[in-house]
Amino acid sequence: MAPKYTLHYFDVTALGEPIRFLFAYGNIKWEDIRYDDDQFEKVKSKMPFGQMPVLHVDDKIYAQSTAISRYLAKQVGLSGKDDLENLLIDQAVDLFHDFRQKIGDWFYDPIPASKAAKVAQLKDHFPFYLNKFEQIVKENNGFLVNGKLTWADVFFVAPLNYFKYINKRDFLEGYPLLQELVKKVESTPAIASYIAKRPPGGRPGA
Ligand SMILES: N[C@@H](CCC(=O)N[C@@H](CS)C(=O)NCC(=O)O)C(=O)O
């Protein structure tokens, strides 16, 4: 019997969104429990590492967006064909985490001086990482790894809107291959139908 999946995450499209895309892509049923900040504070101490996303598989609890996505990718056929392809996928996903930390952490920094220092560096971080990603997609025939859809593409595309939202700009302007990649992932029929039905989100646009 298929396991019962329950995803716990904020009502936004950040680190939990690749997991939702992968469930949709694989046509796997899951319960999508969405929290606002106040609801989360009440359950934070019950989360394995005090954060979300968290996935219940039957009666067991698992955390970490990358680990959960890698697990689901295996279920839905979006892993690599061998260890080296998986290494390339992991490399792209880890590069995405470097990027999203550089362009996202400033938003949550409560200390004005360090926040301002991080904001000042955004002008370097955006071109550095986006040029790298654009070049990777160019060398890989329109995808992040070996010219075919893998979970690295899903992990890159699914949370992008959230990071556009907090930075208040479409930072993919001027990166046509990355824009194409977004279209390819979001127009995959099962993902497109999830997007069409997904809730508007606790922070509209995020
Ligand atoms: N390494 C973790 C990071 C998870 C994470 O940063 N979660 C954030 C939301 S995207 C969170 O739970 N923030 C609330 C808090 O830390 O209190 C993962 O990839 O799942």
C-alpha cells in the first residue's frame, strides 16, 4: 500500500515548494498542511530541527528540504541515471542553496548593520550566481543536468517566485535560458495543474 504523506510547511512557495512540485509531478497524493507564522510558533518545538518543511511518511517524521526532495525524486523518476549524474544534480541543488542564502538571508536579518551589509552585496551576488546558472543550462541543452528534466530543475524553479517576492524584482530578466527553464518546469502538465489549483498563499506572490 502507498504510504500516507503529509507535508507541513508555511503557506508560501519557498523551500517546501519543490516537495509539492515533486508530489504533483509523480501524481502522488499528499496532504498539504500550510501554516502562518503564529500557527508555526505553536508547533515549532515539535519539529525535528525547529524548522519546516517536515514530511510525515505514515507515522514517521522527516525534515530537510533537500533530503526529502531527493527521496521523492527517486519515487517519481527524476533522479540521475548513475552516481555521476546524481553528483551533478546534487551540485546544482547545493549551488541553488548558496544562491538563495546570499539573496534571501538579508531579509530575515534582525540586526540593521549586518542587514545593510548583506543588502549592499546583492548587486554582486545576483550576476555571479545567475551567470553561473545560465552557463550551466547552456552547456546542458536547456536543463541543469545532462539535457533532461531532473529534480535539480524542480528544486531551482519551484522556490524562485518566493525569492523574487522578497527581493521585489524579477531577477531573471536578462537570463533567457533560465526563463525558458522556468517555463519548461512550470508547463510540465502535472506541475501546471498543481500550480493552477494551489492556494494563493499567505503572502500573495510568495
Ligand atoms: N535546511 C533546512 C532549512 C529550513 C528552513 O530554513 N526553514 C525555514 C522556512 S523556509 C523555517 O522553518 N523558518 C522558521 C524558523 O526558523 O523559525 C531545509 O532545507 O529544509
